[in-house]
Amino acid sequence: MAKVLGVGGIFFTSPDPARLRDWYTRWLGIPADEHGAMFAPDAMPAGALTIFSPFPADTTYFAPATRGFMFNLVVDDLDAALAQVREGGARVVGTEDHDYGRFGWFVDPDGNKVELWQVPAVPPDAAKASA
């Protein structure tokens, strides 16, 4: 049986793709061209991963956005990233701290809710293994 090995892309619509792509480049440093951005797996910090997780249709996790999806971006400094997107006109809608990282959410200029994840310096599984 063939198996999926990872996420190869996140594709979504925008009324003005060039404007939104440029916004993400300016405010989060995403290195994009006319096709989008490419992230090499080795650029991710230790402990980072991609989650594929369907949610129930009646979830409120994506609120206040009204779209049926949300994407997660791994960042190196959550507080600085949230300050940057706020300066760029995004609405920051919350933060949470967990043993597996810090999370923050904002709504981008098109109304998409985006989750930012700062991976802990020592991933929880690595800390358990060394104990």
C-alpha cells in the first residue's frame, strides 16, 4: 500500500493572491515568489512537525474566521511574529503556552485564521528521554 510521507503544500484562495503573498513576505518573512513559498524540512527546528487533523464540522477552533480551514506556521519567536503581523494590520486573537510549545493566532487581511507555533528549545520527548 502506498503511504503519504508528509504535507507537500497548503493551497487556498484569495481575492488578491499577489497582495496576500506580499503581506506574508513583509510581515512574517516568508520567502515567496509568484508560485508561493517553499520550506525545506531541514529548515524546521528540532521537534517541529506537520499535523494532519480533520476537525468536526461544528468546531469553534477556527473562529473568528469563517473558513473551514486554518494553517499553522512554525516561527522562531512567537512574540515578535505576533507583533509584526499586528503592525501589518492583522488581528491577534489569542495565545497559549503548552509543554510542546507556545501558540498564537491571528486573522490575516483575507480573514483567514492562522496559528503560529514556537517549538520549545527542548522538545518534550527529548526531555523525557534524557531524564
